[in-house]
Amino acid sequence: MHRRILIVAGEAFVRDVVRLSLVGLGAEVRCTSGCEGMRASCRRATFDLIIVLQAAMFLCGGNPVREVRPAGLRHPAIYVLSWQQAEQTVLSLLEAGVDQYMTFPVNLQRLRRKVADELDRRW
Amino acid sequence: MVNPMIDTLYKIYAVLALATACALSAGALFAALRERRRRGHDAMLRAKYLHALMLALSGGERRMPYFPLFGHPGTRLLLCETIAGLVSITYGLDTALLRHAIDRYGLDRWMLRHVRRCRGYRRARALALLACLPSDETMAAAVAPYLRSRNRYVRFYALTVQLAADPAHALRYIESYDGPLSVSEVAELMALLRRGILPLAYGPLLEARSLKLRRVGLAIVRQFGIEEAEGRLLQFVADTSEPELGREALYALCSLRCSLLRREVAVFIAGMDLRERRALLRCMALEGYALNTMRRLFEDEERPYYETLVQSYKRSLA
Amino acid sequence: MKALLLLLLCTVGAAACFVLRSVLRGRNKRRLLRDAHGIGSSLSEEIGISVLCSGIDAPERIDALLGSEYTRFETIVVLDAGGFPDEFARLTARYRMIRVEWHGSQEFPTSDIRTLWRSRRRNCRRLVLVDRPQRADGSASEGSVTDWNAAASVAAYDYLLPLDGRTALLPDAVMRIVAELGEHPAGAVDAVRSRIGMPVALIARDVVVEAGGFGKRMLRQVPRRRRLVLWEPLAGRADRAEAAKRARVAKNMLRTAVIAAFLATGGAVAAGYWTGAAVTAAAAVVAGAAAYGRQALAFDESAFDGKTLP
């Protein structure tokens, strides 16, 4: 078995930056754009970590966390990175089941360390 | 006598209009081809440049990354956009390596020439890209002429280039900036601050004599929720010489959810017109201030307005 | 007579070039602001926008509106729970809405709000649902106006953006409007409108209050110096299939018009009929400018291909 990470982002450039910063962690990194893509990817494979690069997905009516996580489990872990600083947004995301919220601009080494720790914790 | 002249004018008009129409059609065709290239070739090349940069950055090597097709038309701008894009969404990158790449390929000098060639918002965008390229103090002097531009975006992004190139003198640059800073511009300065470029502390900014610096300080207080600045905010509210700064300070107090039951606040609110008072009441309702606070700050006639607003956040038990 | 016609042709050519220049400037500004990250994250503290929705009950559209990355923003949906009980129930269940207290507004003359609903979920707190009975006798536009008035009476922010069922905001429209407002001192702008795409206008709440609610020619009440005009699209057609079809037709028509105008000008010049040549050349300028403008705006269109528009 090997570790898998899914990156969800609408913007290709940011997605590539995060994907390339995670190279060498011994995990398979897949990318998709949008909520639909995330759902489809999660149906096809099991991920250890999902990194979403936009907060908007969690601020509308749906509950993407519940859709990708089997009931009662805290797996896969979900990290969100976005430009939003507002306290209400952060609380909304945490309430929706997001495990980590980070704001842009992001320190790539720090992100990489966090992801590595997360994967180690789960394996 | 008139007719031959009119006929000549018609001829001139027809020729000029035809030439303009040809130019516009060629422009449309060129724009279509450029858009196609942007989506295909440029996107692919940008991904390759980013890959090369990220590999070099993660490897910690000082070896210059290889950028395929570099030197071909448009590739310099593409590499500048890639580096600027990477720098703008991250902090703590190895700027020495980026600086090395920029020096090696002469990107900053090329970008300065590009800035000179562009006009209007394209020049502002070129300056915004330049502000993200790691550079030294000489760049601050090189963009100084653009601080006098008629386009406020050009002026502002020239300032950001100066701030990024020579952060040690950030206060001086902001203070000498021509004209007031708009809300959008202060927000952009906050983005620079979060990237760790500006060595600004809120204390000296709030104490500064310059209104621009005070506004930046106020934005920092609001952005990072610095409750320790409450006393200084109250002083701004009490200072009648700068009513706009007082208004901003009052909203900052609101967003920090500080107690508004202060004499300074009451005096300031009494001087506001009905429109501003209602806007403040709506803001207070959103921030969750109690009816009791409102009663002591506003007059009795305004109570029903605020009560309706507050009630609309309460569950109906009927 | 001929001199007047020449003057008219000059005016037409100059106007086409002016509009094209404005569109290109708008495109460049949008491109610049798309990378300005501070506006979305830090400006959120300053400028608040309430989107007032009439005739919008599809959850996908409401989701798309709520998905805005801008924080000081709310969506107020007006729906008749009596006339559309299934749609209303679907929305209240989807967003876990609860009924809240409502005692009427002092600012707007709307007494027909039946109930007011807010979400109990924090991530949907930017949604407000207004239950307002719809009258069968009024026209569709009158219905929209009364819906917007009802929504305005519960709005929390200083700027109102009315939307009807046919119109959908482009994904970055809110950010673009906010950036434009942020350029000016607080309270200096009363209206922002776009001259391209589906008509949509942002109006200061106080202007609507002073006018006694929304009405026809609302923007005319705003002095010119307090009005901002954008030469870029802020909204499109909600029906994307229809919009794509119309765009294809317009593109083909423009192409045909450019070719026809060139051919006609050539023919007129060959025949020595210079008045006709000037007229057709002016038509070629207009068609060429329109084709160039369309191509410039394609940069924006490509950003939301295949997405549900808010």
C-alpha cells in the first residue's frame, strides 16, 4: 500500500506549486479541479490527505467533507489553503470538518513538514 | 466649390476608415492567435519553468535551473510571470537562488525595459510583476519616475517595487508617496506585509505624523486583531482634525469587538449624520453588539432600527 | 446634407474606437487586479455587498453565489413559500435554515415579508431567505422590483446588487466591483454599472432608501460624478447553453459583417462611388472594433467556461 495525496484547485499554477513542493515525500500526488473532481477522485481511490486550495467549496450549501469521508471517521485529513483571513471563514471551515487551515502566502517548507507529519501520523 | 472639397473629404475618410478597419481586423486576428498561444504553448512552458524552479529550490543547490526555449519571443515575460507568481503566493523562499537566476538572465533589466514600453494598466501590471522579483536598492531608484504617473495604479505599483527592493526605507517611501492611499492600496500593502517583505510594526505607524502611515498602522491592527492598540484607536476617534481616520478607527474598534461605551465614541457618534449612524448600527449588529450598548450610544428614535436588526439574528419561537 | 453625413460617419468611427479603447483598458485592468491578492483578503473589512435575488431558486445558483471568496458579502433570496412550497422546503432543508424574528423595516415600505430565515450552519451564514407572497397581477419586472425591495429591507451591507433569474454574476464580479469601490474614499461612489454583457448595477443602499425603493431608471438619480461605469462584463446569461449559442451566432455575424463591409467598400471604390465607400468603410470600422473587442473579452469568458454561474 502506498500513501496518496489529492490536491484540489481551480487554478493550475497554484496547484502545480503545491504539487511540486510535495515531491519526494513518498506519496502519490494527484490533482483535480473543483468539488465534482474531488468527489470523483475519492470514489476511485482512497486518499490519506486532501489539500484544497480554495475556501469557497466549503462556504456553499454542500458538505464536501462528509461526501469524501466515511461516516464516523476522520480519514482522509483535509487541509485548506486560501487567501481569506476572516475569523468567520476560519471558524466555518473548522466547523465543516477541515483539519488544518492555512492562509496564503504559504511557506512551502512548512507545508511540506506538516504534510509529512500528517502522513507519518496516519502510517 | 463645396462639392469637390466634400468629395475629397469623403475620399480621405474612406481611405482612413478602411485602413483603421484593416488594422482592427488584424488586431482581432492577432489577439485570437495570442490567446490560443497563451492557452497552449505558454501554459506548457510556464509549467516547465515552474518545475525547473521548484526542483532547484527544493534541492537547495546553487546550480542554475535550465529553462527550455528561453530567449524565444515571449519567454522572458513568461519566466518573470512564473517567478513573480511563485513569490506572490509564498514566503520564506530561497531568494538567493531566485536572485541568481534573475541576474543571470537579466530579467530585472529586461522587465524595466518592458515597463518603459508598456502604457496604462499594462505598465502597472509589469510593475506589479517587477515588485515580486527579488531585487536590490538600485531598483527603487529606477522606478522613481513612475511615481509621478497620471495612472494611480502605475504610481502605486512603482511604490510596491520600491518597498520590495528597499524595505529598510519603507516608512520613508510610504510617507513620500504622492496622494492619499486608497483602501485597495492599503489592502495590497497588507498582502506585502504578510509575505514578510515589509518590516513594519503597528506601534510606530500609529504614532507617525503622516496620515498615510497611520492608516497603514490601522489596517495592521484590524488585520491582525491587535487589541493592545485600543487606547490609540480611541485617541484617533477623539481627534476631530481627521474625521476619516476617526471613522476608520471606530470601525476597527467594532471589528475588534472592543467596548464602545466610551466618551470618545459617544462624542464621535453624536457628530455623525443619520446615514453614517445607520451604517454603523448595521456593522454593530453584524459584530454582535448588545442592545444595551446601542441604547447608551444612540438616541431613542434609533432604537427600533437597531432592535429590528438584532432581532433578525434571533430564532423565532413563535 | 453630404457634410452632415460625413460628420455622422466621423462620429461613428470615433465612437467605435473610443468604446474599443475602453474595453481594452478594462481588460488590462481586470488582468492586473486578478493577481492583486490583497483585495480579496484584506479589503473584506471595508466594503460590504448584499446581493438581492429575485426569481433564483436553483440550489446550484445559490451555491455559486455563496461560493464567493469575498467575506463581507451576503446573498438574499426572495421566494414565495406559499406559491413554491417544494422549492422553499428544498432550500430550507439544504441550507438548514431556521426562522428568525422579523418586525419590519423602517427604511423600506415593504410590509409583505411573511417570514425571514437564516442558516444555522456557520458556513451558510451569508445566506438569508425571505418568504414573500407573489402577486399574480403584476408583471415579471414589477415582481422583481418588489422582491428586491423586500430583500433590501433585510440587507446588512451598504451596497445592494439586484439580480434576476435571467442574469448570472461572473465568478470574479464581486471582487472586481469591490476593487473599483476600494479605489475611492468611503461613501464617494453611489453606483457601479457595466456597459458590457447582461445589465447589472450596484447601488448604494442610501440611494435606494432615498428613492423609496427600487424603481425604473434608478441610476439616473445618481449624479454622474458618483457613478462608475465599467467597460467589462460583470454578468452573463444564467442559461449558459443559450449564452453559448448567442455567442456563436454573434461571432459568425461579426465575421460576415467584416467581410461584407470590406467587399462593399472595395466595390464602391472601384465604381468611384466615394460616399458609399465612406459609409461601408465606417461599417467596417464598427464591425472590426466589435470583433477586436469580443476577442479581448474572450480572455474573461475563458475563465468560467463550464462553471455554474452565480
